[in-house]
Amino acid sequence: MRPPALPGIWREEFDNINFTNWAWDDEVFKGGFFVRSVDPSSYNLNFPRTGMDGLYFYLDIAGVDPSTLNWPPVTHGGITATVSFVPPYSRDNYNLNAWEFLGGIKVKLRGPAATKDQVLSSAPASVTLPTLPQTFEIVGYDSDGKAVIKYGFELQKWFVFRKCYGYDGCYMTVDGNRVALGQKEHADWCDSIGYRVPAIEELTNAQCEDNPWGYDPWYHANFPCNLGIDSATPHSPNEFAQRNIGPFISEWGYLRFAGCGSRCNDEYVWTSDSLTTTRGRRFYFVVAPEGNVTYGRSFENDSWVTALCVNP
């Protein structure tokens, strides 16, 4: 079941376009956000509020041929929004996202990111901290230098992803055995680069469960409502993220479909939120690619769970 859209912020037309055979991905994360403000003083109402190096989105423009306009890049606080016109693609290319077949104006975010050496280090050098928040205004100019179209947004948080490069890194040796890193090690890594592990509410608006099912991290959210921990509001009506502006995964959907590609291929990410059992065991919550929340011992040291660090 696809999480329903929120009235006034989500365009449904793309939901009727079946471009790929990945039905689950299509059902959960197609569509687009409406423009909510054309006033520079309230650009923070528009998508996106969060960013990461390499992520991109398309502007759906009507009434003018965007290929005839000049779109200069915009740089603020160490982050650059590059803008380019992309012609429609052939539907024979099944590696593309649904909206890429339509072409249009592509806005790509470039900014601080971790190198492979930093990713594989347990004590990496710092990653540049962007100055936030920053307001970006994308402008299309005609041949006379006249501004024809404008779109603005305000980036409030910047994320750095720790891609573990398959089996080559993000492991430690315990009693002579090779073990995947846990929450503490990834949290230390975020701290070392000058960032931090995000809370659940910074990643998803997935609904908690009043009566969570038995522990089964692959099929059930296992996100109890009685812990004093919450996701972002407005909440999704179910255990998966609902597309909304603000939380990182709720905004961008599957990151591999938003420009992160194989760097973010289906990994779960750690959060700073935890619970303590009646026996005194502490478990940290993780967030899945589709925005649901889970926890459990199998995620204490698991190569599928990695770090997504945030600043500020």
C-alpha cells in the first residue's frame, strides 16, 4: 500500500506512469512536491530543506521552453545548486528514474562529502561544515538577461553518507573475528568528521505502533509509541514514510533514485534514539530506505546498517 499524499504539497500525476518493473519502489516513492511559496521570505516552505552531495530533483515547468533559458549555478555556504536542461530520455533505458524519462530542468546539489579514505577510516579527518541555513533561488534567464522563472528553497540541514564499499570496509576485529561496525562506531565516525548521528524525527515521519508486533526487523516497524521518542510531524498513517517536506527520507524517498545511486543502495541507517529493555539492554533504532523504523540485536553489528551523519 502506497502512503497517501498530503493535500496541497504533492503532485500525483507521475503515479500513473509505469516506467520500471520495480513496483514497490514505484508505489512508494513516485510523485512530486507542489511549489508552496514564490515569496523569498518563505522559500523555506518549498522542497527541499535537507541536502546531500549528489542528490538532485527536477523542476516541472509549463508555459515556457526551459531549454531556451540560461540557468546559472547558485552557491551559498559551501553548497552549490547546479542547474541543467535534460532532454527526455528513451523509455528503453530502464536504469533511469520515472521522472527522468520526461526530462526538464535538473537541479543537483553539490557540497561536502566523505572520501573513500575517510569512509574506511575509524578516525577520519573532518568534513567541511556548510554554513546553514541557506536560501537558494534558481533563476532561468532569457537571451536578453531577463529573469523568466524563479524557484526558491532553503536548506536547513546537510547530510554526509558513509558508504561502506561492500565488504572492503566498515568492519572491526573482535576476538580475531571480522565484525561489522555497530552504532557506537558509526556515531564516533560522525563525530570525527564534525557531524552527528540524526534522530528519528530528522529522517522520517513513519508512524509508531501502539501495539508493536513481535520482533521481526524485516517486516514490522517495531517502533513503540510509549518511549517518549517520536518521528516528524505530520505523521504518516502507517509504519512507512509519507512524502513530506522536512525529514530527509520523507523528502527524498529512496536515495538511490535521487542521485545517490549505488552509494546509498538499500542501507539502513543508525539513529541517535534508543530504548532500554527491562533487562537493561540498550538498542538503537535504525531507519530503513523506505522510512520505516526498527531495532534489535541483529542490527548491533550489521553491514546493512551504516552512518548518515547530519549538520547541524
